[in-house]
Amino acid sequence: MACEFKWSPLLPILLLAGMAGVSRAGNIAVYWGQNVGEGTLAEACNSGYAYVIVAFLSTFGNGQAPALNLAGHCDQNSGTCARFSSEITACQANGVKVLLSIGGGSGGYGLSSTEEAQSLATYLWDSFLGGSGTRPLGDAVLDGIDFDIETGNQAHYDELATFLSQLGAQGGKKMYLTAAPQCPYPDASLDRALQTGLFDNVWVQFYNNPPCQYTSGSGDASSLLSAWNTWTSSVKVSGSFYLGVPASKDAAPSGGYVPPGELTSTVLPGVKGAGNYGGIMVWDRFNDVQYSYSSQVKDSV
């Protein structure tokens, strides 16, 4: 039987709504905590980011007591990091998610056993999330944990993600798990964890990785887009993928800087075609303050 098409005055509205869904705006995430010149956490949260990632808890595992390294911002041993509690609460009141990143590009960390993974999960839950214990950043409850694992092997990080997810299910608020793998796929340190499907957002680092990063001035984003398509089609997330970019050449000594104009004209049009595109991640807040990178690209993100 042939269908008879009938015009509806709602059709243009529905078509426009569908188009809006395809071209939805993205968010910006930023790492904060590695340079005292970047300003306060509160200032970062008032700068238009959707996620501010406090970096790093860079010592854990291998029999070590977990410890923060927030450069010159504070000292965990003397208790001065607790002053950030009110800033975290203010950030969250303005709708900004504040996460704690574990790992980083340097530092003594690694998990040697299932028991260490479970112990670290309990420590993170009690110290920064919904549990009860000594809280280095004060009483504020963070929104989640970010995995920026760049050294050592990937053993037991899948278990850490599982234990954290189980603890988060007991809490009264959403707990985010995010990760920052390198752009070569699969990531040498995080693949096993990412394959659990427990992560909300993944911000892939498209810098300091020549095989898949963009070369400034080249106009050729094919290597980056190929890696991006692999990531967005190979890893299941409950949230979105973010394109990780440095805020300046200084932020990425081994390359990958994408000038703002080239990001908006050459890179983002291809990246935004992914249905699970979420926005960009900027490394890091200090360089973003110096060069105003995110403010130059935010309207296109």
C-alpha cells in the first residue's frame, strides 16, 4: 500500500531540532594544578570550562602511601591543600565538574597487585569522594577520578576502575570515571581499563605523539582524524570523547600544537562528525591563561 505524505506545521520544527542535535555544542575540559602561575582553582572554574581536572595524585602503589603533587599550590603533608574545599564547592555550585587525576607524565606510581588496586580505590573513595577519612582537599566531595597513566604497564588499572565503580554505586551522587590515553591506539597503559566500558569521558592526548598528532601549518589532519575515528569507534564510553590539545607550543615539547585558526577550520569539522564527540580537553590551565587558547576556539567547539 502506498503511503500518502501529509504536511504538518510541526515538520520544520522537527527538522530543525534534528539538525541541532547533529551539530550540538561541545564542552571544554582543562588540567589544573601543575603551575602556581595558573591562578586559583576558583579562577579556573570561572573561565568557561565544563570540567576542571586537578592534577596529580602522582605517588601510589608499589607499597607507597598515596600523595598529591600540586606543584606550588599547596603541600599535602602540612595540610594546606584543604583550603581548596570552598573553591571546589563553589565550582560545583556553578555546574563545573571537578575531578582528581591520578598518574601524570612523571612520578612514582604503579599497581603491583589486585590488593593494591582495591586499597587505592578505597583510599580515593574515602579521601576525595563519598567516603569518610582524612581528606587532603578538605571536606568537599569531588565529582570523580581521572586516569592519566603514562608510565609502567597497564596491569590492575582495569581492577581499579571496577572497584571505584562499585564504590561509586553506593554513593548518593554521580561519580565520573575519565581517562586521558595517548592517541596511538590501543594505549599501552590504559587499554585494559578502557575496555571495561566503565568510563564516562575519554580525552585522548593528540600531542607529544608524532604518529597521530597534527603538524602546525600542514593543513593535513588525516593522521589525527584516522586515530580519532579509531578511538571513537573502538572504545565504549557512557559519555563522550574529547580531543586533547595543548594550549601552546610550550605545553607540548614533542609537538602536536594546533593553532586556534587551524583547529577551528581544519581539525574540528572532521572531529565533530563522531556521534560521541564531546568537545576538547586543553593541556594545561597555565598555558591557557598565557595564550587564551580556549577563549579563541570556544565558539567553534
